[in-house]
Amino acid sequence: MGLVDSLFGKDARKFLKRKDSDAAEAGRALEELRSSLYNELKTSEGAKRQQQRFCGPVVAMSFNFVVAVGIILANKLVMGRVGFNFPIFLTLIHYAVAWILLAFFKSLSLLPMSPPSKTTPFSSLFSLGAVMAFASGLANTSLKHNSVGFYQMAKIAVTPTIVLAEFVLFKKTISSTKVMALAVVSLGVAIATVTDLEFNLFGALVAVAWIIPSAINKILWSNLQQQANWTALALMWKTTPFTVFFLLALMPWLDPPGVLLFKWDWGNSSAILVSALLGFLLQWSGALALGATSATSHVVLGQFKTCVILLGGYVIFGSDPGFTSICGAVAALAGMSVYTWLNLPGKSIDYSSSKLLPKQNAVVSKPKADSDDVGGETGVPLLSVELDLSKNTTTANIV
């Protein structure tokens, strides 16, 4: 300090002390913030508050959209260039990797606390895990035995199924204006994407059987988070083991033989691992979106993604899906815009009861007044199909 005093005097020493003090205060503030966040994760209510604080509807749905686009590219690489044509086993790898990552988070005490077991019956968690596996398997079996157009029609049917199921299970109703907006969205997507309707009895039965698990999957994810203080990661940790179990049971029935003969070299394994990591992010982002919005809004997000892919190919890459398809996509986007506007605070009121899941009779936190307050496929990542509409081809993806 003698050299500093001789060169600059006492003012320099005061300045250095003040900088040291500011740095110490900043360090204490960061430590207090870290401690606060860590303590919040120790209760399900605190973890839920942090999820709502940092992952609102816009953030969650944007996160889900971006990751979905990334996994489309990754799965095109895995299913195409790599030649890994075992969609159920790929889904199993995705969920297994997710389970390993969640176990790692738990070992570091980074996994949010789950609500008390008495607030959510075991049957609800078991049912959700089973529904995710069946929705994935039936989706791909439907695609295998149906034309792209018939598959797309089944996917569109998920929207009215969700509305009907929420009314039957929870007495939730939506306004007539929202019903009209959803009808425009569904009709527009149908016009834009349904180009053939080849009928196959077995395929049709599978497609119909897939609609209900897909709808229930989204409803359960949304309801458990909004009414029982579950966070996305905590709910993933509890349900993923059941999903892995049922996927193991489905794989011999729905996947072609020869998975053990696949060339598991470094390049192929790396591509599958990247796809699995993106699958974890998509499952997480899908759960966040369902927790922040509603099952219906998440379906609308999936339809928005389909329209963006179609119009993006036309505008950016010069593909020609046809004038009719473009008009259908534009009409669907218009319907989505109206639906989103109707869900803005103060625009409309949806009357829904606070009825919980079956047998869920313990005291839980108050649900959001309107779980459909924003206007957005696996609801949770399910093995589904993205349409390359410019080339009339399909690619299996976790969405």
C-alpha cells in the first residue's frame, strides 16, 4: 500500500477499500439468493412458486417449440442417415436417459421436492406413466398401418377429445367463442395437411385407440401440476419408471426384430444419445408448457408447429405444398391468433370446477383461476410423427 499511497495518495486507498466492500456485498447477495433458491426447492410449494416465477406460459411454450424443432432434425438423422428404425426402442432410450439425468439431479439435491404422498394417490402417478407409454406406442403403430392423412385426422381429433374429457372428468367448460376458434384451427390444419385418407380397418382401430390416451396424457400432466403442487421435474421423476416398464412390454409387439444386430459404433451411438438428450429437454419443456397453460393450449401449440413447418418450407426453401394447403395453414394460424387473444386476461372467462383427480381428496393449493390463460405434441414427449409436408414424407419424432 505504500507504493499506492506515494503515487496516488489516500484517495486511492479509500477507492480500493470501497471496491473490496462492494465485491463482498455482491458475494453475500449471491449467496443469499442461492440459499433462498435451495431452500425453496425443499418444499413442493416453494418449488412450484419458482417454476411459475421463471417458466411462465410464454417461456415454457417457446422453450417447447424450439426444442421440438431441434429434435425433429435429430430424429431425422437417427431414423434416416443412421438407420435406427426401432421407434419404440428409441423412445425407451429417451425415457431411460431422462431417468438417469433425474437421478443425477436428485443426488445433487437439485430435484424439486414432491408433494406429500397423501395428496396424490399412487394410482394417478401409475396411470400417467402407463398412459405415456401407450400413447407413444399406439401413435407409431397408427402411422405404420395408416396413411399420413388418416394419421393427421386422428391427431386433430385429440382437441375435441380433450374438451370432452375435461368436461366429463372435471366439469370444465369453455366459451363458445373459443370453441369456434378451435374449430377453425382444426379445419385449417386438416385442409393444410390431410392429402390422402386411405382406410385400413386395423389401422383405423389403432388410431381411434390412440386418441384417448393422448388426450388423457395431456390432461393429467396439466391437472397434477396446477392442482396438486407438482413441478415438471418432480412429476417426471415419479412417472418415468412406469413409462419405461410399459415401453419394455410394448417393444416386442410394436418394434421390428433386429435391434441387437444394429451397428452400435461411436457415430451411431452419439447421434442416438444427442436425440435422447433432446428428448429429455422436450419432455421437460412439454411438462412445463402443460403446467403453465392447459392441455388444449398445448395441442394448439403442436398444430402451430405443423403450420410453421409447412409455411416455412414454402417461404424459405421454395417448396410448393399447394395453394389449398397454404390457405389452410393461414386459416389455422388466424384461428390460433384468435384463440390466444381470447385467453388473454380479461378477454373471456372459462367456468371450471376445482374438482381434483379421482380419489385426490387431500388439501392442496388453490388452482389457477383459468388454466387456459394462454394460447400450444408427446403433451409430454410421446413418440409421434413430424410431417415433411413439402415432400409428403414422415419422420418419427419425440414430440
